[in-house]
Amino acid sequence: MFLTRHVFPSNSRTLSTFTTHIHLQQPLLQMALHGFNMKFENYNAILNECVNKRAFREGQRVHAHMIKTRYLPSVFLRTRLIVLYTKCDSLGDAHNVFDEMPERNVVSWTAMISAYSQRGYASQALNLFLQMLRSGIYILEPCLDKQLN
């Protein structure tokens, strides 16, 4: 019996195409087989599919894989996890990712603030907004207008 080793395509666009044509199970299996060799492009492609399909459990598996392999996701990937969890109505998980971020940018702050404000948690959204300002991150007025509408 021969075991074949599955590897991710080197081109992230190829993986994105792959995940749109096949259920998420195959890319998740390949992620597990790929182990510690996962790269940003691979995680990004799978997370994008999870976000687009609102695939909560599959997104949790991707997040768990990052933790188990001690992968240190960039601010971008952590923000994608926040977006995934908020789109799947798991605000607690989104906030946990946010709290564990060693570095945040205006996009990660805005994702969390928007998640709270869109679900009617105005005081939590305002509290986060004030924390963001205290941290030295400011947003442009047009961005704020869009978030408050």
C-alpha cells in the first residue's frame, strides 16, 4: 500500500480555485497533512472560503491548526479570523482572537467595533472605539461615518 503525500499548490490562486470547486473537507485534510509547512497563502485561501461560506466549524479547525502548529498568524490573518467568527455570529470567539492579538491595526479595530455596533451592542462598540483612540490608532472621519450609519 502506497501513501501519497498531498501538498498545497504553490500558487495561492490555484488553492483558492481548488477550494471553490470542492467542499472544504479536502483542503482541510490537506492542511492537516501539510502540518507545520502551512504558509500564509494557504491559510488565507482556506479562511476566505470559510468566511464566504460562513463555515464556522471549518474555520475553527483552521484556527485550531494554527494554534497546534504554533503558527504565528499576521495581523491580517487574525483579522480574517475575527471576520469569520463575527459572520458566524460567534462574537465571543471573535473577541478572544482580538484580545490575543499582540498587534492590532485600524482594520482589526474596525472589524471588532463594527461587529459590536451591528449587533446592537453600542456601549461595547463605544468602549472599543475609545480604547482604540487611547492606543494611538485613529480613523478618518469618512470611515467613522460609514461605521456609524
